Amino acid sequence: MEISAKRTETGEYLLEIGYVTIELPQEAVSGLQQIISKRLGQGSDIDQQALQKKLKVYRDLANKLVSTDDRIIQQVALQMSPEQLVTVARLAEGERLFHKIMRNMSRQNGKQFQEDYQALTKITEQQACVNMEKVVPLIRKAAQEQKSVT
């Protein structure tokens, strides 16, 4: 169903919803603008808080990876895209995870990872969350496999 809003030459506001046309007085239009602005503003605050909460959890996970077994890093690193691997390394405090990843890669893959790490310096918070949502199941699976082996 198509919805459109128009202002006529006489100053009236028309809202067309499919075959139905509704004439809106100026007060109704002003009220709608206020409600929409308020809801959009509230949503962004709530979304930002949720994003920050997710990032904190992902940072904690990245910091825990520093102390995990090298075999988990080796297994997970091979399954991640370059962007995902750089995101995990950047979320961890300092460069300990970066160095651990480098230690657990072949010379060629390590060199490529280092180039990617240097090139991908501006990862947005939203992109970091998207990347980490894909990485968490890989880490969880590798950790479970490691537990079953030991």
C-alpha cells in the first residue's frame, strides 16, 4: 500500500493511504511532527546504550582470548574474515591479542593479517558489533571442541 503526504496550494495537508485521502489540520501535522521527533530521539538513546553494552561484552571476550589456548586461536583465525579478525584484535586491550594472533598464523597469513590490521584503522562501532556477532559462534564452537578433547 502506498502512503504519501502532500501540501496543497491552499495550505491544506493531505495524507493519501491507498485509495483513501485524509485532510489534516495544521495542529494534527504539528502533533505528528512532535511525536515522530520524540520517538526518533528516544530510539537513538536506547540503541546507543544497547550498542555500548554489546561492545563491552565483546571487549571482555576479546580480552579473554588473550589467555586462551593457542589451538583455539589457530582454529578460529582460519574461519574468520580479515575484517572480523582485525575487529577482534582491536577490541582487546593493548596489542597482546594482535601478537598472539600473529604467533599462531603462518608467516604469509601473519603478514597479510598485519597489513589488514594497519589498513583497517577505522571500524565503526556498528560494524564491530556486526563482525563480532558472526565471530562469537565460531569462538564458542572452538572452545567446546577444545573442552571435549581435554
